[in-house]
Amino acid sequence: MKEFHVCGLGNAIVDIFVEVSDEEFSGLGFHRGSMRLVDADEQRSLLTRFRDREPRLVSGGSVANSVIAVSQLGGEAAFIGCVGDDRYGLFYENEFEALGIDIGNPVIVGETTGTCVCLITPDAERTMRTCLGVSSHLAARHVDEDRIRKSHWLFIEGYVFANPETGQGAIREALRLAKKHGTRVAMTCSEAFVPQAFADVFLEALDQTSLLFCNASEACAVTNSDDPVTAFERLKAMVPSCVVTDGANGAYVRHAGVEAHVPAYPCEPKDLTGAGDMFAGAFLYGITQGIPAHRAARAGCYLAMKVITQIGARLHHGTRTFWIQSLNED
């Protein structure tokens, strides 16, 4: 019996949002729009610089955000990841419980929860400093067979490939269990460096994947293409279904006999964080409800637009209403 529409496998990260002025940002010496991994000491030092304000905490991680979207839209969702027993881990566990998402017992005693400090500048760009903490300890032993068995879809986060000694084992175990229990597999690239730096294991997993999500640069990295249209065409030979998102240019979709280009919704973005995560969650929810792929993608574009016209990687209210609005447009 399939109890969950989607079970995510990914890094459990608490997003810490801090709005900064251009002057404050310049003083940090960071490259605008960059994402860099840092250790726990560097993360603490950065947060200390902004101790005069109360940052906003949001439980996240790329695939976790997508799983939350599934839940907000009315789907049943589960998640596999690791957090520590610190204040951020407790926050993460409590928030997922409140959202009705099954995450089992992800707390590892004596460890530091992964965090992502997201600095939002007035131009809506976000500059991220990520401390993976215990999220990078996700390994084969943490992969819960029961949750995968009970899920229609397993959704794997590309960032997990970047942990060769632990994460790649978790992915292999999850793929083995998905095959054993007839659970379909979706995967996200996360960033272009993932299929480039970990090509062998990424392509090995792609061979066992039904649906790939990637943005334009990621699609080009996977297929060695110069543009997203060519990449989308080349992906036909690599994976049964795929979605290539291309920002303001919309999305290219192929799934269940549907192949289409879906336009984006024009908007004035405030924060580009989380658009792809929301799109993926909405698309997966849609196809589990029997919504044709092009309509699910159009709804995904609408919800992604709603995400980037606010601060933060996900919507905290109105998600289901926006979904209905987008479907009623047709």
C-alpha cells in the first residue's frame, strides 16, 4: 500500500535569512550571488556579525523544500535526512511535525545541524554560506526501507552526491529499495557542478531514474550542450521524463506522453531562493494527482513566481489556493 505521494532524500538544512544593505554586504567581501561551503566556526562568526537583529529561520534543504510543497498542496509526504540535537535540529524536527511530514527520528545526538545563512541584498540576489554539519552524514544506514516502500515517488537531491563516503552510499541504497518496492525515482541536479564533478555516479543513478529536474545550466552540464533546448532534446536518450527550467523563459517538459514548453509568469522578484524547489514539488504533486504534465508545470511556474516575489525559499500560506488559481486559468 502506497501511503506517501513523495519521499525525499536530501540534506536537512535550516535556512537562516538575513536582509542586509549593500553597504553591509560590501563589508563582508563576498562575491554577490555565490554559494560557498563553510565550517561551523566560520558560520558562527558570520552570524555573530548580525546578532543585533533576529534572523528568520526556515526548515529547508533543496528536496526538503519540494517535499514541504507537496504537503502544503495536500499530498502525503516523507523525508529522509539527518539533523543534530541543537536548537536548529529541534526547530527542524518540530516544524516538519507541524507540517505533517513523516521524517521518523532524524536527530543524531551530539552533532551540529546543517545551516545555510542566506544574505538577501536589495537587488533580490541571495548570497549563501552553507555549513552542512550532520546533514552530510546521511548514509546508507539512515535510509528507511519502510518509507520508500510506502511511497509512489522517491525524490533524490543532487547535493547528496557531493558526499562520496556517505551520501553516495545512501543514494545507492535508496535506489536499490525503490527498485525492490516498485517506487518510481525522480532526481534533481541541484547545481551544475554535481553532474560535472560526480559524473560516473550521477549517470549510474540517472540510469535508474524516471524523472530528472534540472535548470538550464545543469541540463547543459549533464548533456554537454550549449543551450537548454539542445540539452532538453539530448536528455531524451538519457532519462524517460525530464523538466528543464529556464528562469524567465519558462520550462521544457516531457512526461507521460506530453512534451511542451510552458511559459513563465512575469514578475518583479524579491528573492530568487527556492523557485526550482517549489516547481519540482508542485510538479510531482500534480502528476501524482493525475494532472497532465503541461498543466502541472504551468502550476509549478505560477507557484515559483509566488515564491520569488517574497523573501524566503517557500510559501507559508496560500499554497493550495495559488495551485487552484493556476489550474482554473485553463
